[in-house]
Amino acid sequence: MVARKSPYPYWFVLPAAVVFTTLFLAPTIASFWFSLTRWDLFTTQFIGLENYKQFFREPFLIKGLINTVIYAVTTSAAKTVLGLLLAVLLTSGIWAQGALRTIIFFPVLVSTIGVGITFSVLMHPTRGLINVALATLGIHGPGWLTDPALALYSIVVVDVWKGVGLATVIYIAGLASISPDYYEAARIDGATRRQMFFRVTVPLSKPATVTVVTLSLIGGLRSFDLIWAMTKGGPGFSSDVLASVIYKQYQAGFYGLSTAGNVILFLLIGLIVLPLTAWFNRKEIDL
Amino acid sequence: MRMTRYGIVAASMLGLSASAAWADVTLGIMIDTNPESIASFDAVSKAYSEKHPDVTFDVEQRAGGSEGDNIVKTRLATGEMPDIFQYNSGSLFQALKPEQTIADLSDLPSAAGILDTFKKVVSASDGHVRGIPFGPAMGGGIFYNRKIYAELGLQPPKTWADFIANNQKIKAAGKVALAQTYGTTWTSQIFVLADFFNVQSEVPNFATDYTANKVKYATTPAALRGFEHVEEVAKAGFFNEDFGAATFDDGMRMVSTGEAAHYPSLTFGIGNIQQNFPDNLQDVGFFAVPGNDAAKNGLTIWMPAALYLSAKAEHLEEAKKFLDFVASKEGCELMAKAVPSGPYLIKGCELPKDVPQAVSDMLPYFETEGRAGPALEFLSPVKGPALEQIAVEVGTGIRSAKDAAALYDQDVEKQAKQLGLPNW
């Protein structure tokens, strides 16, 4: 195999290479090194794989891992399904379509921390607007963020509300690229609207689906800010995810341990997302 | 002629800039956002600036809790710390590598006046004092609403059984017996940490053996009791309905205004009442966490935070002079007047006569021999970061007391290993 000669001289890539090396490559390599040390910011001591062993011994870690997967899969699935449905609605030529598209995208632009704080006020068990409203209907609302069985799912709902706009916009672009000829042909063949949706829209918006699933899955796996703003992983450890477990180790001053956690998170995302993208891409060729 | 004129101008400019450099020193200082810290610092810095008009302060405020730990550690490690900073004494201080990062203050003239109990918790392994007390010593215990107690004819409890009985009567009267505020997670640990005096009176060697990895919370009945207490009060349904979301401020409000009868906390909460509910200051009393035996009961004490001097401070000498003033009897009495919420640790430094009710409830513990002792974190460097979450789990009914104690035993291992303690 002969390497294709680049049309640019090497000095041309130098600025980019310097930036890439100092800001990305060097820290990545350093983090692999620090994950093998006991590091208190002032001194480092090489301890081999001890941090990794310790991290997997963390009693909250298993809970955090399971929660991470639940969080990523549920938010990703909800954003994909709702995003597609909303995109269909918002491309159907309904009244004030442009304004409605803006409104659905609006939460994406708002600061995640702001959204988290707002919703934790709204979801307060006794004084929050949600439970106050339910109480006027005679319903005793649950502790959305304080009930250990519910906390993670309450955050999932907020995450979907906040993120579905992006999925919708991607799908709107995807739908716009489907040629109207397909629908016309389907109509002539007497297809119902339902059939058109499942037989034309869904398969032909596959590229958009790949983008939405991949983006939202990666986002879900490394999700941290919303969870931290709403529950800090609590009550107890019941809404902890991998990223919040790592952050707590960092806060406690176990810098080597938290770096090991980050390496694990990096590998986990790779393990889930790479095969997924490969699978999606193969399907695309089949299509 | 022209030369001379330039010469004069240059000379006077030099003179000006030289005098400016002598005249104005801006000391950088980092303190936390607690109202008591701010009041203490205002009291001493104002007096000091009046005496030394050339010194001004550039105050930076930081968060408390583990977020604050993080800020302090990162700033020290990167050399970005202001000249002076406030931070905990005891085990958290030891985790800062004080020999390398914090300046030695043992040659400060006023250091001789610092009480030995405090010197111990701000001395690095080389035995040199590196911090001066900032604020009063605190007690860990239970605030109670005196109006509710008077109304129901209750007496402050001497034993844990009395305490439970009081709670039951309060609950039966249709009131919230015990405020819990898991929205501010650290508040969940008080029943465990502030029970330490009772632990130590039953197991005198607990702290030493704990550091040496010979005793554990889960297998020492006296130590396990703190976790069991959380479980007991949670199961009995004494808590406010929003205990999972309420915050420290809510807790202080509840016990001050009579929304709840009890609130376990550290006595620095008195500053919160002074600031937010000054009219209720005399309605709030205080007692130590009761144990099994009234005769052996006493108060678990938290040493105040300290002011430290960064080893890389820009204005080392000027900052030392300021710290010398803060640690003097005069400086201390200014703080005692501003924040009279507990005894001060400088020799001869007296509290004003008219202290809040909760403080006069607390002082007898300090004044009676053998009725007060430091919390575990001042006797042992072993402290796990997850105790607050674990205590929340017990209070929320996710985990049993026994399991929780075992989990905490596991949690402290990391800290012990990081500190390189023998036997871990």
C-alpha cells in the first residue's frame, strides 16, 4: 500500500499539529499515566492498576454503571421517537409551523444548569409547582427527586424535554431530503397515512436516525451537568451515573482514582458507540 | 537646565512610585460564604485597616463543603492561592500537604496565646503551627425550639430514650418533631459525627485504634449506634414532609420559627438565626446528642476553621502582621463580639456577656471538666467522603444502619491509603 501524497506541504499542518498535540494528545497521554498513580495534586506515586481495582470495588460504581446505561438508553430512545414524531408534525404544514419549530428548539439553547435548578424547584415535594398543581386536583404528588425509585427517571424526563428539540431539527432536515415522489407513488398505490409513515418516512430518514441515536447516546452516557444540578446523584447514590461518581472522587481529592474513572468512561463509550456506528453504517449500505 | 528639569521630574516620579510601593499593600484573602466567616472577617479587617491605612484587602469568596475543598486544593497546587485563606483544621488541613504549601506561623508573636487544643489541629507533621483560629469552637448537637418545649411541658433530654420520648410527644401534638434537610447533604451526618463524645466515653481508644485500622464502625456497637439512631428517627416518622429536598437554611428556619421542634446541626447555625431570624434568637436552645448514659453524656466539639498563609504568598511579611493581629487577644475579642456563637481559642479572649440562648446552653459543656471532646476528624485523619450520602440513604430508608456502617468502613479506606497510613 502506498501512502497517498498530501497536496499540502508538511509545515502547512504544523499550527494545527501543535494545537492538537498540546491541547489534546498530551493531556490524553498524561491522563493514562495519572490513572496509574496515587495523585494528590502535590505528589504522585506509581501504583500500577490499583486505581482501576479500587474503582471497580466502589460499592456505588455498579449502581452508577447501571444507571448510566438506563439513562443513556431511555433518553436516547425517547428523543429518537419523539423527535421523529414532532418532525413529522412540524413538516406537515400546520399553522405557525416556523414559530412552533422555534419553540421546540428553545430549551436546547437554555443553560443546562439553569434548567436543572428550575426543575428542581418545580419538583420540590411540597412547595414545587408540579405537586402544588396536583394537590389542587386532589392528587398527592410523589417526591419527584427525593424518592429513590423515581429520581433518575424524573431527570430523564427533563433531559428529554431539553434535548428533543435538537433531535427534531435533525429529523426535519432528514425529512426534507426525502423526495416527494416516494409519497406520491405510495399515494397512487393507495397507501394509508400510517403505511406511508412506516414504509416511507421511517426507512428513508435512516441517516437522520443514525445521527440522532449516536449523538443522544453519547450525550446520555457522559451526562453529568443536569444530574448534578438536580440531585447531585442523590438521594444517597440512587441517581448516580458514571460521570457523577468520577466527579465525587475528584472532589474528595482522589485525583488518580477519578482519572482512572475517566479512562473507564472513555473505554465504555467507545465500546458501545463504535460497534453501533459500524452496524448502522452497514445497514445504510444494504439499504 | 533642561537636564536638571528632567532630573527633577524623574526623581519625583521615582519618589512617588517608591512611596506608592511602600504605602499600599493589597492582601489577597479567600474566605467561605458562611455569614459567620464574613462577619468575623469584617470585624478584624476593619479594625486593622484603621490602624494600618496602607493595607487594603482583596476578598474572594468560595463555596463550602467538598466544592470548597476542591477549590482550595487546586489553587494551592497551581500556585494561584491568595496570600491568606480560610480552611478547616484537623483532617482536612492534613490533606493539603501543609509542609509544602502552607507557611510556618510558629514564630508569630501571638502564636503563644493560641490554646494547645487548637495548635494540635493546625500543626503539620513537623510539629510547627501553620494556622490561627478563625471563629469560635463549635458544638455538634441538637437545636430545639424552646416555645414548643414550654408549650408541651418538655425538658431537654439527658438520654437517647428521653429524646425519643420527647419526639413522640411532639409528634402526637401534631407538630414536626425533627427537621431533616437532605437537600444540603452534609447535614445528614450529624447524628453519626456528633455522637462521637458518647462513642469515646464507652470506647476510650476508638480514635487511635481507628487510625490503626483495628476497630471499625460496623463492628463497634457504640460507634454503630449513630447510624442506628438515624434509622430509628426515620422509621418513627419524626421528619418534616420535605426532608429529602429541604436545605440547611430551611432547617434553621423551621427550628427558629417553631415549624419543627428539633434540628441536629453544628452551632455555627446560630449565625444563620442572627442573620435571618433575629427576633427568634432567644427561642432556640441547644443540647448535645444524648447517649445511653446521662452521666457519661457530653458535647462533641468542632474546632474552628483557621486562617493560613500560602507558602507562595506575594506579601508574606504584611500578611503575617495581619494574622498576628487576628490571633491577638484584641483581634479575637473583635471576632467574639461579632460572632458570639461559641468559645474562642485564644487565651484571655472572652465572649460578651449577653450571648444568644443556644450559646449559653452550650457553654456549660465547655466549662465542665470531661463534658466536651473533639470530633473524630480532629483525632484521626481517616475520614471518608461518602458519609453524607450514606447517612441520607439510612434516613431515606434505602439502606439499613448495619449495612451503612459497613459501607462507610469501606469508604474510608481510600483516604487512609492516599495518606499512606500504616496497616491499611
